[in-house]
Amino acid sequence: MIEVAVIEDPAAAEVSLDPIRARLLAELSAEPASAAMLAARVGLARQKVNYHLKALERHGLVELVEERRKGNVNERMMRATAASFVISPVALSAVQPDPGRSPDRLSARWLLAVAARLVRDVGALVTGADRAGKKVATFAIDGEVRFASAADRAAFAEELAGAVTALVSKYHDDQAERGRRHRLVVAVHPSVDKESRP
């Protein structure tokens, strides 16, 4: 099982968002189970659970781990194909955000569009790398900073922009014959307390 899978197919996204199927995915990301075992956990009939499992399996969200005989029936042990899933904006391609439409460094909505592009692009890279049996070279920094005032936050943003611009100027080489472009995203937003998350 991989850590994170990217859902790009609209039909798979729709299947995963059904509340019952999302609950089954959560159960199967924790440990493999059969339809009968899941039925007992989620309070549904085994046949109904089987129906939902088949839909999840058709879209590659769950997979067969083993099949074993239990009494007069074959018990299919299933597991989620990933510990967690991210739905790419590609699944809503007609309405996916485009940061190029209204670039504004200070807009929260523009930041969302940039983040959506990040999910889309890195998701495509991960999917392609998985198919090729390779890894994607990435780097990320995630942290928190507590500002004493709005003025400090603004000063930090200016200084950060200057430092990043200087680094980009130092290492960017448009003439590099075998060079490869990399996207750089730096974001600052208020932290969301764990308790207030849905």
C-alpha cells in the first residue's frame, strides 16, 4: 500500500466521495477486511457492503489481498490501495483553478489556485513515476512562524521575497543545455488549529 494516491479520474473521485464508500476506504486503509467484517463495523448488510466494494475496486481504490474459503463461501480480503487519497483538480478539469487568471500575491483565492496547480502537477508526476517505477525529486519545507504584528508579517513577506528572488537569480540558468525547469511555491497563511478542522 502506498502512502498517498492521487485521484485524477472524475468517476473515481465521485465514487470516493460517497459517504459510505469513504468510510469503507478509511476502514480498509487501517487494515484489510472482508465484506462481512466491514458490514459488522459499519452497520450495513454484507450484500450492500459488497456492492460498494465492487465500485471501489473497479476504480482502483481498493484491491484484493487474499481469497480464502470460509464455510460455503469464498471470503475476499480487501484493502485500500493507499493510506490516504487526494483528489486532483484534473478530476474537475472544466472548472479547475487557474492561477494565471488573476495573479495576486496577497489573495487567499490565488493561493488556493496555486495550491490546486501544485496538487495537479505533483499528482501527475507521482502517477507517472509510479508507472515507470521511479521516484520524483522534490523538496518541501513546512513550518510555522508566529508574528507579533501585521507589520512584522509584511516585513517578513518582503524579506522572504527578496531572499527567494536572490536565490533564483543565483541558480537559474536559462541556457543550461540539459537543465530541467522546477516550479517553486512559497506560501504564508494563518495556521488552522487542529481542533477547528472539520
